[in-house]
Amino acid sequence: KAGVTQTPRYLIKTRGQQVTLSCSPISGHRSVSWYQQTPGQGLQFLFEYFSETQRNKGNFPGRFSGRQFSNSRSEMNVSTLELGDSALYLCASSPSFAGETKGTQYFGPGTRLLVL
Amino acid sequence: GEDVEQSLFLSVREGDSSVINCTYTDSSSTYLYWYKQEPGAGLQLLTYIFSNMDMKQDQRLTVLLNKKDKHLSLRIADTQTGDSAIYFCAEEVLGNSGYSTLTFGKGTMLLVSP
């Protein structure tokens, strides 16, 4: 089975621009979660999507948004980029069966975003 | 609120044991996890422990959980240079939405020297 793939792997943007990152989950996985990783804050949960609906959300401003398509692929968007948005953005997918734990998540390699 | 703390750096010699420590604050956590992140890669789940257990052993890995002190540790026996990576501990907590989330520590960089 192919793993979680994220595109692009690297991205450079300037302040004020917007960016869209993509995540393709493992085949058959229906839940996709997004995380932001920075040296100062570590790994922080952004949001989780399941069946095209956001079912959980972290404490990030509204500039961060996401969506999930019917094939479970997910995108996240950051509008009006700030320097502090420079980070590694990780996506993780899981099958999402009843009673599952977060330990069933598989992480992608991440997209490294640099905002200048 | 939830908070997970780890020491930032650990250096050991090849063949020694490594012990990475973690403290957490949310007593309602269900599972606690250890992840490994190698350069340029995502997170790989190493092992986990259910909150009502106090120890779990998995080959070279031993996880100890002291629920009273909210302290978790990961011991790697016979540490190898290939174990050099960043190690994250994480707690899983059921949120108000009815779905659980993971709260991560900032990670411990383990450097293994030959």
C-alpha cells in the first residue's frame, strides 16, 4: 500500500500570499488530520476531516482552513501568509473505525513552507 | 489545559541505554505514544501504552508510565547510531467534540555517537 503523500514537499511564499497544500491519504483511510510543526511550538493540531466534514479543530486563526474531497484527499489553505507560518505541515490519515485510537494514524513526510 | 513537556536533547554512546522522559498534565488521557522523526521524514509510531498500564516492553523499547506523577519514559536498550532522531511523546485525550486529539511534546533530539 502506498503511504500518505503530500505535495508539494517544499514551498517558498512571501508575506500576504496564500498557499494550498495537498494530502493524499492511504487507500481506504477516511480521516485526515493536519499538524503544524515549528521549532518553537513543536507539533500542533490544526484540524481533522472525515467524510468531507471537519470534525475537530485546533486553536488556529481562521486564516487556516481545509477541506476534504469525496475520495478522502484533503487540502489545507493558509491565506494572508505571515512569517510565523513558516513550518513543516504534516498530514496524517487513519481508517477511522469505531473505537479507533489516534495510534492508527500514519503520517506523511510533510510540506516545508518558508514564508519570506 | 493540556501540556506535554520533554527535555530537548540527549546524547549517548552507541551500546548504552537511552532514557527519554516526558510529563503530561491531562489526567484523562487514554493512550500515550512515542513517535520517532528522522530528518526529512514524517512521524513514525514507535510504541504506545494504555493509560491503565504501567509498563510495556517491545524488543529494545520499554515504556514506563507513572500515572500518579503523570510521567512517561521511553528506554531504548543497546542504542544504535540509527536511533539518532527526534522523539516525541504524545497524549491522546477525548475532546468535547467527542473525538480525540493528540497533544505532542516539543520533541527530544537523541544523538548517538559511535
